[in-house]
Amino acid sequence: MSDKIDNRVQSQTASGSCSLDDDIRALEALEGSEYISADYMRFRVAVARAQADVADRLAAAGGEPLVAGAAGKPLLDASLVPLDRDLLRRLLDSLCTFCAAADSASGTEDLERLQRATDKDAGLLEQLVRAACGPDPDVLQSLTRTLEIPVFALLLLGRMLAAPFMAAARLRLPERERGQEDPTGHCAVCGSPPTLSRLDKEEGHRFLMCELCGEEWEFPRLTCALCGCDEQDNLGILFISEEDPRWLETCETCKRAVKTVDERKLPDGQTARLLVEDVAGLYLDILAEKEGYVRIAF
Ligand SMILES: [Zn+2]
Ligand SMILES: [Zn+2]
């Protein structure tokens, strides 16, 4: 696997590549761990590479600063985030090519359906991406009927396509608006629940990270990052072993769990990275499901 990935990395040239290089190096360090599937790792790297390509093009194109949303709402209004139809289509085509090469039958079928539908109606992809960000369950249900793709697959796919556009839009918000804290733990920029909680290397402060827009913000340790519950009797942790740097923080109020990584327990020089933790902490998703917790619910 390493050779294939290395070749891909060398072909990257623009701004997002350094970060992706670091991710891939960290992923390679995980290679051989019995709980990590090489296929899944390749899939995540291919998606990240296609997203980085779009991110680089968006960064090169630049754009005017964006106006933040109204008080009490996410700073980015998903219905107004700038989307580029050609780049969206490019990203969809990249995902489709990769899925077909990886022989992922169900993924390829869904993506090809979406490609055909987009050929007929170019606005459809944009509609899906905005609905997945909200998310807007009514629009997603309607698209499920039109496209004959399960709603959960549409949500994942829509958010995968949306991520580089949301990240680019986040960087166009006024600096002073970012870094705000939502008491429920949701991302103040895009409204998503956090993907990962990390305890920082220096002092063990807790930071939450959003996979959709790339935002990161500090949040209290003894509070559920998914609903804001701070009743200690309702909060717990689930882990495989006490030495493990990764565990789940669970909440009986919302029955959800967030993946957590303690950077102080990671090898020297290694910090928590979303792509790497998605792969490295896969066993925690399985554990959460087994114990009856939903890891993320939108
Ligand atoms: Zn976000
Ligand atoms: Zn909760």
C-alpha cells in the first residue's frame, strides 16, 4: 500500500498537500495493525486526495469575505455557501472513478446514479450538497426517491462532496467571528456535531474538531460534546484498555458517543488528525454500535 500512496503524494503540489502528506505518513505508521483494513485506508486517502485537489483550486480562486449568519444560527448558511458546479462535478467524477477501480459495487452504483442524474439536471448536485450540510431531512428524503439512493448514503456522499467548499467558505468568514462556542458542542461555523474530541499535548485541554468545515474549538472536559449535558452521572467512558490513547465519551441523556484521543499518549511528534483518527479509531465506531450508542447523529 505504501508505494501506491507515495506515488500519489508526489503528484500533489499545491497548498493542501503538506497536510495530506502528514496524514498519509501517520496512516502508514498504522499499517499492519490488525484492526485496520487496508482497503478502508486506501478509500479514505483517495477521498482526501480528491478533496485536497478541489480545496487547492478553491484557494487559488480566492474570493470576497463572506458575511456571517444571524446570531443563534451557524455562521455559515448552507444555502448560501459558494459552490462551483464544475468543481463539484469534478469531485463526484473522482470519487466515482476511485470506487469503480476499488471494485466497490454498491458505492459505484450509487455514484453512477448520481452522475447520470447530474447529467440531466446540473443543479441536482448542488441541491444534494446543501441538503446534506443542513442537514435538511425533507430534501434528502425527496432526493432519495428521485435518485433511488438510500438517505444515509446520500447524507455521507453529500457531506463528502461539501467538505472542501465548506472549509474554503470558513476561511472567508471574518476572523473575529470564528472560534465561538456553542453550549451544545456543535460547530459554531456549520452547525455539525463534532467529529472528534482531542486532549491537547501541552495541558490536556479539550478541543472539538469538525470534519465538514475543519473548524476546531475549545470545550469543557466534563460536558457531553453532543448535547451539552453536564450531569456527571449521565456521562461515562468506554475503552479497550487503559493505556489506549483513544476512547469513547458516552452520554446517557442523548445516547451518543464521541471519539476522543489523548495527544499526551500518542508517540512523540504525533498530534490528533481527523483523517488518521477516522481510520485509527475505527474499532471505537464498532464498540459504540455494539454498546447501543450512536456515534454521530445529525
Ligand atoms: Zn463545522
Ligand atoms: Zn449527550
